[in-house]
Amino acid sequence: MKGVSDMLYQDLLPYKDDLDAPMVSLLRKQVDSLFDDFDPGFWTRNAELSVRTNLSETDKEVCITAELPGLSEEDVDVSVVGNRITIKGEKKSETDERKDEEGRQYHRIERMSGAFQRKVALPFDIPTDAVKADVKNGILTVTVAKPAEVVENTKKIKITRSE
């Protein structure tokens, strides 16, 4: 008879002989992805600052929004090379900002600081004059007008129902 320390993960699963059963497969995928939504800083103190972005588009433009709380336009750099947009910058730590303040002692530092960089590739070369960047309330919005040939070559396909 097996002791508790001798048991394997599979010994705890129902349907031990059928690990590819739909319910077990679904459970396994959910457990495997359980920690995917945590920032890298959750696991290590020295992890890079993570920038959360959304990417959306219309027929005429592509829009990238990035959460950059506590940063102003002076703290962020947006550049374009070929088909890539790079958003980079640095969030200074409170200890760096207040290092000259006499008598302040920190007992806990949880807020992330450091340099960050995020690159987004688009399916077309980006003319620099087609890019606008704006920051408001900690949200950076980068808007890229699609080139005329991309807009002209986009065709909607009608979907019909088969009977």
C-alpha cells in the first residue's frame, strides 16, 4: 500500500486510467493557467515593470492603449521603426524621488518601479507622420492611421448560411 508521500498527482485525479477525459482535460488546463495573470513582480522583487496594453482597430486606424499610472508624457518615449511601435520609459521609485528628505524611513516598499519597454508589431510599415500619442490620467493612447493601400485592399466578405 502506498503512503501519502508516495502518491502521485495522477493518483488524486478521478478517472485515473482516462486522463484525456474532457472534464479532467479542462481542469488540467485551468490549473496550468492559474498563475498566468499575475505580474512578474508578484514572484520576484527584481522583475521588470509590466505594462498592460490593449490593441484595437477600425477600418481606418489601429489604437494601442497602455496603463502607465503615475507617469507623465516626460516619462514615456514612443518610437517607430518599420512596422514596430516601441513604448518605453521609467517609473522612478518613491525612495529615489524622496532620497533628500531627512528622517524618512521606509518599512515596506510594494509599489513597482523601474524601466519598461513594450514593442507592438503591426502588419504594415508605419509612417511616422501617421502616429499620434496622448497621455491622460495614466493611460497612454497611441493611434496609427492605416496606410491608404491597406484601407483600399481591405474587403468585407459576406457570410451566407448553408442549408
